[in-house]
Amino acid sequence: MYSGCKFRTRLPIGVTPREHNFEELFQRNLEKKMHIKGYADSQRDVKPSDMQVGDSVLVRREEINKTTLVYEAEPLRVQ
């Protein structure tokens, strides 16, 4: 099929692999992810939750039709 044609490759030839410090790479990756998360949270106007153990909360119910209630009738306690 490739008779007489030189096979072209983009693979590095004769390059030795580098030594990696995985702890440093992991730390750098974690810092980058936290930076991205902070930016996404600021764009979505995310606020920290102030719920604590023992608080009563209302649980949102799946909407079936217009007449169903939005929340469950009885509040639940945070555990």
C-alpha cells in the first residue's frame, strides 16, 4: 500500500522521558482546580450554606402538574 513512500510520524524519536515529581504535579493540579472552581462559583453566584445539624428544612418535590405542592408537607431535620 505504501510502497516506496517514507512513513511519516509525529512521534518524538530519540527523546528520553523526563522524571516527574508526582507530589508536585498533584499539588499544582489541585491548585488549578480550586482556581477554576472559584471562578465558576463566582460566575454562578454560589453562596456558602449555613445549614447545621438539627435544622429543619423543606424538601423540594418533583413537579407532576400545576396543582401539586412544591415542597413536602413535613419538614425534615438535618442529621
